[in-house]
Amino acid sequence: MSEDNNADKFIKETSILDEYNINWTQKLGAGISGPVRVCMKKSSQERLALKILIDRPKARNEVRLHMMCANHPNIVQILEVYANSVQFPHESSPRARLLIVMEMMEGGELFHRISQHRHFTEKMASQVTKQISQALEHCHSLNIAHRDLKPENLLFKDNSLDAPVKLCDFGFAKIDQGDLMTPQFTPYYVAPQVLEAQRRHQKEKSGIIPTSPTPYTYNKSCDLWSLGVIIYVMLCGYPPFYSKRHSRTIPKDMRKKIMTGSFDFPEDEWSQISEMAKDIVRKLLKVKPEERLTIEGVLSHPWLNCTEALDNVLPSAQMMMDKVSPKPSDGFFIHDPENGGEDSNVALEKLRDVIAQCILPQAGENEDDKLNEVMYEAWRFNRDCKLLRDGLQALSWDVLRIGCL
């Protein structure tokens, strides 16, 4: 209770505009959990990031857990939090929101950064992994499971070569008392235990009586599995578990691979990668949590502490560049001169969110409500759905499946 009270005491109810200027038109991100905009502290003229969430218990819990973990060089810092009423243009009345002022992360997301680095080496991947692991160690020392470790939540402070990488977004984080049950996850990075929790949760929702009197739980070792997936992708440029077909849920073949820990190291991409790197991946992607490396085991692993050069250039940078910056096909461009470049960028971000939600929605949410919410946001930025329709058609998506198009 005291932790909740301390977090609430930190939240200011005065107007954020007394101390900050907010650029409502410039977005740093347009994710599902809440938009992130640019703000500037009046007294110092410092550019900062402003995350905006609907003020409800879940959002306050996110703030509380993030604040508990924030005193670490590899975790994004929260500077101030305001509880203000804010009305966006599409809304009929103001809504209570939390305005979270955070340090600005100018260097971008992990995989985007790698895609821009033509000579991303195994040593660099090891150094990034060490920083991510140190952030996780700090969270786990406080008994907090992040539960959404993924590249989008790993940001670089700036564009310098030695910029630190920092963990952000504690929207799924939870105190681990050995009783984590809610199947919150992002599909490519989900641990087998979280998928099993989802399976049992769905059976119970369907009225199937559980075979065990005790609920199925998992623990913070789910973060270590996600770390293993991230390392794998950093090294070769593609995930260890995936499916060739799209689905509104995780396809059965992909689910089976995750549940059995079935992956390999294809020769084309992995022949020049060290055995130490493969070893840490194998030990993190163990299906049984008790066999999986702990965070202490990760930090003491030879791959993170070796003195070898490890200067082999990884194939991941080129592969990610091909995915992050695809060449236009069939005349597909998202450009709207009437709205300007920035609106087009927002439209593209919204389009990406819709595609991600349609293909692999996050578990633990009401899928229809969440898809409707994301579709509405996309519609607002896509001028009668023209950009959205063109984008989906360029990606061979059946636009007739989406009613508003």
C-alpha cells in the first residue's frame, strides 16, 4: 500500500502547461498503449518525451512499477507525472489522463538502430545484450517481471556509437510473487509458460473445468526467454520461431515450435557466429524455466565477458534494413502532400499498428475492441482510409475483411 501511496504522491495535479510546452503535433510514437509526444521544459528548454495514458488503475500501476525500476542507467527515466484532463480533437469532452514526462531517447529502437549500422558486429551485439541484461537484473532484483521485453521497448539514448540502450514501457510489468497468470505478451517473444497460461485461460473462459485445483502460473523467467529471442534476432536478422502464414492468433505451427523449443541455426547466417553466442541462445531458449539461464547466469556467461575481438560483421543489419526500409512496389507510396510529411509518417505508423493487430494481436486483450480502437486511430490519420487501403493492398491484405474499408 505504501508503494501505491508514494507513487500517487509523485503525481502532480497542477497543469503540466505551467512548466512545459507540448508539441501536440509531433509524435515520437503511436503505439497501442498510448501516444508519445515531444515536450520542452520551460525553465531549461530541454526536449523531453511525454507519454499519455488514460488515467486508470492499470496506468497508475505502470507508472508505479516504472518508477520503482527507473533508478538505473539502462532504464528510461521518469522525470515527472501529471494527472490532467485532456481533450483530443476527435473527442467530445476532456478525459482524465496521466501525462508522463520522460527522458528523450533520440537514438531510436534497437532493431532500427542495427539496420542503420552497416558493420554491426558480434561484439556490439554482446555489449547491447549486457546492457539489456543489467536492466533486467535490476527489475528482477526488485521482484518485478517486465513481461514485454521486445526490440520496440529497447531504445538508444542518442545516435553516438557508444550510446546506452535503455528499457522502457512497463505496461505489462507486474510484481512476481510466483503467481503470474495473466497471458500478456507479444507473440514472437513469448515464453512457453505464458502460452500455456493463455491456453488454460481460454479453456476456463469457454467453461471447461480445469483439471488441476490450483491455477497455472509462471514467473519472471519469461523475460529470459524473450531475451534469448532478441539475441537470436540481433545475430541473424530473423526470429527463431515464426510461421509462414498469417493469422489473427499465433499459428499452430509457430505455437508448437515455441512450446517444444524447436529452432535451429541455419548455416548461411550462423556459420561465422561464435559457439559462445549459440550457447547463450540455447541456454535461454530452454522450455523448462528451471533449466533456463537466470539473469545472473546471463551476466556471467562467457559471451558477455570474453576478451576476444568478435569483430565478425553480422548478417542481421542487412536483413533488418531490407525489412525496415522496403523498396516501394507497384507504385506504393504513403505520401499526402496536403497533410505534409509528418502526417504521412503518423499514417504509416497507424498502418503498421493495424497490420500488427490483424496478424498477431496481443493476448490478454479483448481482440475485437482492441482492433476497433486501432482501426479508428488509423482511420483518423488516413484520410477516408485511402492510405490504409492502399497500404493493405500493397501488402496483399484482403481489404474486404475490414468492414470500414
